[in-house]
Amino acid sequence: MIDIKFLRDNINQVEHLLARRDYSLDKDQFKALDAERKSLQVEVESLQSERKTLSNDFGKLKSSGENIDDLKKKLDFINDNLKIKNELLNQILESINNILLDIPNIPHESTPDGKNENDNVIIRTVGKITSKNTVDHIDITKKIDTDLAAKLSGSRFAVLKGSLAKLQRALISLMLDTAQKNGYEEYYLPYMANRESLIGTGNLPKFEEDLFKTSESLYLIPTAEVPLTNIYRDVLINEDELPIKLTAHTPCFRSEAGSYGRDTKGLIRQHQFEKIELFKISNPNTSMEELEGLLENAEEILQLLELPYQVVQLCAGDIGFSSCKTYDIEVWMPSQNKYREISSCSNFGDFQARRSNIKFKSDMGKNFVHTINGSGLAVGRTLIAILENRFDGGDFISLPKALEPYLGSSRLEI
RNA sequence: GGAGAGUUGGCUGAGUGGUCGAAAGCGCCUCCCUGCUAAGGAGGUAACUGGGUAACUGGUUCGAGGGUUCGAAUCCCUCACUCUCCGCCA
């Protein structure tokens, strides 16, 4: 959520900054509403003040037995007037709030210009591409069964069998252990969240169609970012506790509305997938360094798994709604002959902190924190990458050294 | 599913119609005392927000939303959440 004061005082600047991400701010509408708000609010508050004074008099007069009829008439008049004005004011405040909730984060100055993913900037490429495999992961093994999943649930689900289910579990353990080694505290979290939590992270009200909603009005989490961030909703943190570093493994649920026809084969785009999330709450002064650190922590997993990848910085037109700066990590997918997203690491600045009311206390008073998070990593896509990069036509794949302790073997039957 | 209790400031917790933004304690801040530390003493200390260049000044907030009333932390209704006991259950 944008700071309304900043918006009021710098509306032209904000308009230009948001244009970088192709958001057009309706300045005139906001200005008109805010002007109306101002005059109504002054009026309402002076009426309230008057009522308060007169009501006090009322009590005194009554207790001394004096006539109160005139005073009551006056108060009735004020109350009638107040009721009308108040309703109007509330309507306007709600309109303003809806506008604010709809405004995406302002891209950081270090986020490059650009319209879409074609304008993203490759930061670095790591690891050698050695695989000559052209077979898609779904054709490499019968142990990823989407037909069976369709029977159980529908499209965009998958069943993992035997050694692949175990490989997934091993990957989860490796990722969590690595996160812990890097100072993140592991959390186990609810997989459903209430509306307020989703507003806090920026998923609602704008992206309701991307979420699964239960009959109890709870939402299935689209990422552990939601519960992790909301742990600190309405919390005042001491400065010396920062940075806070948390991690969690959760399934993620996404309706994938609007992605019909994209990545329909295999594990790439599912309604349910496993992910390890890395999450930080940071002092605003150091949040950009914290983002770089978190990115490195996510990259470390790919290095441990000996998978070739590249780091891409998203341009202003491609960053997510709540983000001000984002790096994507893309892993090499041999069958597609290209790099595919496997992690997205973002600094949200104070955007989520403002929505979620997360502040820290320091000599400078109370201020909003910055939130940073990223996948470390998306498990399903990691599993695919291992399969495809290591498949050599046989019934087994060799395993990277880092996985051997988790699977008790140097190879895996597929 | 049944029965009951509760939700007040950074924290604990008092407050049942006006003098309550709210006792007391803890914590925190300033000062005093004192070789140092500890202890002791005095005072201060909620958040959000509007108007104003400012001095200053107004409003809102006692879980949320409605209602009663001239006036609500306090009375009534609805909802959410927490806790206890019983039942059921991984």
C-alpha cells in the first residue's frame, strides 16, 4: 500500500513512477475525492466537537434540574446533520481506500525500464549446460502420473510414485536444511489463511481469481509468503531483532486462472505444488543487501544440485504487484532448450508492511519494516530439472552428491 | 457438536452511563542521590488521524459491525477470535 501522504504531496511524481510499470493512475479522480474528503472531514469533526461540548452541558443542566428542551433540540439537529455527512464521508473514504489498495508498488530505482519479460536483464549465468537430453520429464518416467491425478482431482494435478515421491521429500529436506544453515528459522504453518492475511501480502482484493477459497471463507495459501508475512501483522519489532529470517515448506495452491493452455504438460504449472520459502523482515536501510543475500541463499541450492541456471532481473513492467525489485532464478530445462523460472526473489519495500502494519522501534521512532522473500526453491520444478539434466536414456539417473545422504544412494531408479 | 468465560495502552490488569483515553503495576525515558554496580527518590510515557507555515488545535480508537441514548469501554443485538470443561477424533 502506498503512503497516502506521499501520494498527496507527490502525485505527479508517483504517476510517472507507476507509468514505468504500465499502471495509469487516475490523478483527477484521486484529487477530487481527496478534496471532498477534506472539506467533509473538517465539517464532521467540528460537528462532533460541538456535540461533545453540548452533551457535557446537558449532563450538568439535567443534574441541576434545569430545562433541557432547547438544548435537546439543538443536539437533535446536530445529530441529524452529522448522520448525513458521516455517511457521505465514509463512502468517500472507502472509495479512496479502494483506489489505494489497487495501486501496485512503485518500482525501485534499480529496477530497469521495460514492458514485459522480453526486457528483463540477465545478471549472471552459472554452471555448465552438459545435458544433451531432449526428452520431456513426463516422458522420462512413468512415476509422474497426471492421468491418475486427473481421476482423483482433475487437470493440473500430479501423483508422484515411489522413488520420485521420495526424491521430492529429499529435496524438501535439503532445502530446509540449507536454509537453516544460512540462519533461517524453520516454521510449520497453516495452509489456509483468512482474508485479512491475503490483503496484507497484496494478493487480495485484486487477485481473488488466482486463489482457491473454501466454504469456510478461508483461502488456500498460494505461497508460504502469506502466513510468514502475517506472523508479524500488527507487531512492533525491536530494531535489534532485525533482520528476522524465517523459512517454511508448504504446499502452494493456485487456481491458475488465465493460464489455460500454458504449460499443460507435466509438473511445470500445477494447482498444487511444494515450495520452500525464504523470508526476511529487514531494516529499510539494509533491505537491498538482504535481498542480494536471500538471492544467494536460493542460488546455493542450485549449486548444490549441480544445475545450470541464470539470474534475471525483472524490468519494471514485469515485477509483481507488491514488489519493488525482483530477481528470478531460471534453471536450465533441456527438453525445452531454455531456462525456466524456479525462484522469484523480491524486495517489497514497505508495501506489505504498510498493508500488514509491521513496524520496528528505533531511536528514529516507529517505522515500517521492509519485507523480502523468495523461493528456495520450487520443489516440483527442481525435481524436473534434475530428471531432465541427468537423464541419459537409462532406467536410473545419477544423483548430485548433496542428495546422496537424503536418499542413501548415488543413483535413483526412475 | 454441547456448556461456560473472556477480548481494555509496549505488557499485566482495574474500570458497569457524563468528571474515562482510561486506576495500579511492569517496562521505557529524563532528572536527583550514590566510589562503580545494585538499590532508592522525583517526574514523564498510548496509537492513528484532520486542519494550520507555525505556535497550536480538533477528531477517532477499550475485538469488529450495528442499535439504544443528548451522551457508551460501560446497556442491547449480530459476528469474529481466544480460553476452560464435556463429547467426538488423526
